[in-house]
Amino acid sequence: MKKMYIVTYHNGEYEDSVEFNLVAFSNREDAEFFIEEIIEYWDNPEYPPYLNFLLNPEIHSSLRWMGIQLDENAFDVQEIPFLF
């Protein structure tokens, strides 16, 4: 059975915590690399194009408006079975 690796963000156990799935990968190494890239480029306008969906100015400002700040410990990789 194939597996997918979902990069998740969950910043706490409180009522105002935020949890969402960012992207899926077919291997854990790519998912972990993606997290490293997000952390490295969070406040850097010179981010690589493949992070555009998350770090472009419009989306990035929306994430900040929703109260999402960079918390390196909030990222995780979830392994799930892929049935197709």
C-alpha cells in the first residue's frame, strides 16, 4: 500500500489555536524538506517559486491576519495510507 505524507500546521491546544493541512507528498523526505523551506523563507521576500501558494504577499498577509505566526514546532508530517 502506498502512503502519502501530509504537512500539517497546528499551533496549540487552546481555543484560538489554528490547525490545517498544507500539502501532500509521496515521500517523507520531501515533506520534511518543505517544512525546512517554509521556516527559512517565512519572512524572506526572496522565496522560491514553489512556495508562492503559501508565501506570496496576499496569502501571507491573510495568514498573519488570521493570527498565524511562524511556530517551528507547529509543523508536522502525518503519514496516511493512499488507496489509489
